[in-house]
Amino acid sequence: MATVGKTETSDIAVHWKEEGYVQPPAKFVGQANLADPSIADRFSLENFPECFREYADMLSWDQSWHTTLDTSHPPFWKWFVGGKLNACYNCVDRHLPKHKNKAAFIFVPEAETEPTYTLTYQELYVRVNETAAVLRDFCGLKPGDRVTIHMPMILELPITMLACARIGVTHSVVFGGFSGEAAGTRAADSGSTVMIYADAYYRNGKLIDHKASADIAVKTAAAEGVTIDKVLVWRRRDGEDLSNTPMVPGRDFYMEELLKNYRRVKVAPVSVDAEHPLFLMYTSGSTGKPKGCQHRTGGYLAYVTATAKYYQDIHPEDVYWCMADIGWITGHSYIVYGPLSLGATNVLFEGVPNYPDAGRPWRIAEQLDVNIFHTSPTAIRMLRKAGPNEPQKYNYHFKHMTTVGEPIEPESWRWYHEVVGKGEAVIVDTWWQTETGGFLITTKPALDPMKAGSAGPAALGIFPVIFDEAGNEIAAGSGRAGNLGIRNPWPSIMQTILNNDDRFVQQYYAKFCKNPKSTDWRDWPYFASDGAVLAADNYYRILGRVDDVINTAGHRLGTKEIESACLTVPQVAEAAVVPVVDEIKGRVPAIYVALKPGVTDTKQVTEDIIRAVETMIGKIARPKGVHIVADLPKTRSGKIMRRILAAISNRVDTGDVTTLANPEIVEQIRKQVQGDGPVDLQDAPEDIKRFGEQE
Ligand code: WTA
């Protein structure tokens, strides 16, 4: 196994120039929620874990907790033990006395000709109650049951999530852009018997028939032994049938019709234990099957509420817009639970950022006077390419902007700061993961200077560490890259992988656990699967995944999942998927396949492979290239050397290949992919260099 610890300082220095500090604007500092520097002392290591009481105190509890952190069964930490609360109550009911008439959501449809729609907290309360009544009384769902929600970005998505939370049902939202198969597999793994859909939605000016996915999902779940009894379907437009897919009698029900029987019904929020699972979020890891990350109610809600307040600086009077999709963790934590718990006004946008043109986001910002904006480096790169001068045409003013999900290169960061933010906004580059529930590395916007390309220092109460492969700590300022870990537990760390405690331990803790018998959290650092470098000023620069996950446009794709999809094409004998650097999306997958003997129609096979990937996962996994090769490079024991294929796709030195079982194939594939002429070898980013080394 190659090791990152061996990476020389000189290697890193080649593509890492230390950037200067940018100070937050005085106007921002003057109004910030977090402006008192003494907070760092309150969250020092000596005050861990009790420091997090301050976060829990931001919530309304039905019964207070007696133990902040229980470590008796590592690494299955328990937070705020003994406490009881309801997440929906915290996000909705508690705002009514003072703010019932305030906008909770402003829905912006994709079509600019369709008017925006405002939902007040009172209206949200009414709709969530009626929806909860359908789930409880019509579907018979009870606390602890799991429900799969496969919906696009429409108001009914957060309404359905909150309705689940109200009655203690654990929701599992699957990103709307995933295929029916992907939703069905996840529904089966979670043991859902109810799935919730929308009939249709708009994307890039087209109406997408989403109900069609429901039929595929139910069939897929059935093939995996799980029966979906009921499919509830929200209509994108009341009273109109936008989908051509027929309803299945006795199984499919329009919510619009069911709700008629539950008008004005109130459903008391069910007070659940702090450890009660609030939701599942499936994500890709290093095996073929996506894993269900399970998040608790109390610790999660406390952490996302406090971090939305401190790092995103959300005040009730702000207009906040996170352009992510609710179907990802960013949307769960920083559209739904964090902001609503703070009583924010949230913009919910149905469309894509550059449709009909790259001025759309800035028109929305101007029209709604958005002052906090949150997006991904991919969206920033895309908008910059399509309309570098668009932002200055519009009269909006952001005080705060977030970037999340992928490393951002300093050049894009500067455009975001100077052109999108007009030099007036503070930027936080927040590093975190589906598993971590909330931000773990970020600047404190009024207190720490920004540094382009660096996520920043650790968040309050978080103590990261960088390990080499042998588990030795790499010191700040050494210039050496290593594996990012977190020394301590925190309230929003996932509880486990659903139905797979063992994999949870193996994936996140086994690698750097100092003593598996210990009940001291200090012996159980969390392994993040990201590479990072720690500068002398304690700012972290994130280098990307060190496992076989490809981060494409901020979305996590498992290479093994894509390979499994390729292998469903009968002509394919072997498949290997590798990441390729892409100017806009960060990384994209490239596919290498060897065919069974005698197959000749490679054009047809290529089409079938692309179709298989799109139907089993979704369009987001569409490969950049499909290379049909005579054989894949293998070790003498028969292991496919994905590292070499990644080197070829990224025009990087393939290194020594003489020990392979079939060394001659490397040059053959290289010529096929790169052409016969001379090739300018590139210096690879850290994740490309390390790709495949874990095998
Ligand atoms: C990457 C998204 C650089 C990282 C919240 C991580 C980042 C993966 C950043 C998690 C950032 C996230 N800078 N890389 N600020 N934030 N990542 O689970 O590789 O969809 O492991 O969660 O995104 O992706 P996930």
C-alpha cells in the first residue's frame, strides 16, 4: 500500500501556494451573532464536552438531559442523555407566538413567469399538522417507523420531513435526481413500507415525470424483499395531472385528495428521546452498497441550530438562501433543520442556477433581497464561466456567503468574493460530511480572517488531527499531507450505519483507534476519509477523498456502485471506474471496461453502459468517458490496478508497472486514451495520486 506519509514536502508545495488573509468587512463584524472572542475559551478542550450545553440550550426541551455525553459504549456516543424534545416543535411551533406571520419559506419556481409563493410559519404549522395526520392516521405510521421520501425541491418536501419528525417517524430523503432504482434500493434497506413522491417538477425548462420513478422504486424494493404498501403522491400543481404515469389503485394516493379528510386536524408533537433517530441519509462509501447514515434528534438539532447561527450568521430578519438540494445533507442541516430552528426566512428554489441564463441567481437575490447566500464550488465555477459579469448587473447585497462540498481553488474563491460578493460579504468555506451532520472546519466569520482555498480552523469544540498512514500525528506547518481525523465526538456525529454497526466501526474508527477496549473518547479518533494539510496558522486545506469515492459537482459517487452498474451489461467482463479532473465539476468518473470474448459492437455496449449507470444511479453519475480496452492492468494476484488507470485518464506518470501480470497493456491503454503523440505529464492533485491505494 502506498502511503501518504511518504509524500514529500516538495510534492505538496508544487500545487499549494500559501494565500494571504482577507479580513471580514467591519459592517459584517458589527452585526455578527458571534463576535465575542472569549467563546474560544468556553469551547477549549478542558471544557469538552460540557461546552456543548450552550448549543443544547438553544433548543426547547420537553425534559432536560442529565448527561451531556455518554461514552460507555464507544464509538456509539450518546448526547444529552435523558433529554426529550421534538424537532418539528423546535422548527415550527415555538416560533408561532412571536413570528407566526413571518415567511418560513419563499418558494421560487423554475419558470420565471410563475410567481413566487410565500409560506408563513403559521401556514407551515397548519400544513405540517395536516400532513402528519395523513401519515399517522391514514398510513398508520408510528414513532420509530421509517419512510422514504423521493422528491424534488418543492415546499412539500420540507413539509413532509417535518410531518415525519412531528410523529417520531424517521425520514429517509433520497435526492430527487437519483433514479427510481436508487430510491428503491434505499427504501428496501431502510425497511420503509411507505414512499412519498411528487408527480412532476421542472428542470432546465422541461417537465420531468417523477411519478414514473415511483413504479420503478416499488419494483426494485420488491425484488429486494420489501413491500411498499403505499405511495403518496404530491401534485406539483394542485388539481392538475402533470404526470403520464397511471396511479396504481390501492397503492398510490394523491396527497391532495387524502388531505381533504384531515383539514384543520392538529397532531400533538411526539416528545422523543434525544437519541431517537431523526433521519437517515444514504451516502456512498467504499463498498458497492450505499450506507444509511443515521442521525439522532437532540445532538443533531442542537449542533445545526448553533452552527447556522454562529457560522452562517442567521438572524430572524435575514433572507437566507442555500442553493443546495434538500436531498443532500447540506439541505437537511442548512435549509431545513438549522435555519428553521432559528426562525429564518428561507428561499426554496426549484430550478438550476444557470437556467435560463447565468443571471438567474442574482435576479432572485435582487428580487427577494437575499443577504445570506450558500452554494458549492461547482455552481460558482459554472456561473463564473457562463456569466462572469452577471452579478454586477443586479442590485443585491450579500453580507455572508458560504461554500461547501468540495475544495475551492483560490481563483474561483476570488471571483466569488470580489464579483458575487462585491467585496462586501464575508465567506465561510465549511468542511464537513454527511456523517458529521454539521460544519466541523470553518472560519468564525467575524473573528477569523478568510484565506482563499483553505477551509479554515476547527469549529468550536472540534479538535481535528492529521495522521500519517502509521497513525502518527503530522504537525502544523510541516507541509506534509495526511489523513484528516477528529479527536473528539461532537453532538451531530452520526449514530451508526443502519443495520450495520460493524461497518460503522470499521469505516470510521478502526483505522486510528488506539485501544478498542477503552471507553475513553480520546482513544477513538474519527477517520474522515479526506486528505488535508495543516498550515502553521492552524488553517486546514482539504485535498479531497482518500478512498474510492468520487466527489463530482459536490455529489458523492461510489466507484464500486458505478462498476456494479456496468457489470449489469451482459457483454461486460470487468469494469473499473476512476476519477478525472474536470474544470467545472471538480472530478468526474471515467469508466474502463474489458468485454467478454467475441463481442464486437462496442458502440452499442458503450451506450448500454451509460444507460445502465443512469438508470441504476442517476444522471449525476454519467461518465466523462467509456474506454473499452483489451484488458485491465492487473497484479499477479489478479487485482485491477485502478491507480494506473486514474494516472492515464489524468495524464499523470503511471509509475513502475513492471511487476504487473500484464505490463504491456498499460502502454496500449495509454495510447488509446491519450493518443500516439507526446504527452505533457501533469502534476496530480493529492486525491488522484492516492486513488486506488487502499485496495
Ligand atoms: C468534501 C457534504 C473541501 C470532502 C457536506 C468530504 C469538502 C465530502 C468541503 C463530503 C470543503 C465537503 N472543502 N472538500 N469545504 N466540504 N468536502 O457527505 O471530500 O456530500 O469528505 O457532505 O465532500 O461530502 P458529503
